[in-house]
Amino acid sequence: MSAYRQFTVSFSTPEGEEQSARIELSSSCAALADNTLLDKVLADALLRWEEVSGVEVVAVELKERGLQLNGSEEQACHA
């Protein structure tokens, strides 16, 4: 199983400029392929990014979402 997400993140820089970035996440790890868990990974990463960089996330727009079953090819997750 693999999961894919593509987001557009709008944010304000510490200088007050409005910017956007495209973020793509994909995983073939069965644990992260769960829809809610992969989305939580992104949410946690964006919160951490705000903390360390001083940006303020204004909006997160989901552009594309996919989930694909790969037969019995379940890959192990490595911490």
C-alpha cells in the first residue's frame, strides 16, 4: 500500500511577505499509508516549521490525494 498527498501551503514570512510552497508526501510504509496518520505527520511538521522559522501558516490546501494497494508488497517502516 502506498499513499500520496500534494498540498499547497500559504504562509507569511517574519518580514510580512505572503508566500506559498508545494509539499508532496508519499509513503509505501503501511503504517504511514493510513490517511489520517500521513496527514498528522504533515501537520506536526508544519507546526515545527512555524516554531523554528518564524513563519505563520495561513492555509493548507489539499491538491491531490492518492492511495494505492500494491498487492502483498507491504514494506517495513524504519525509525
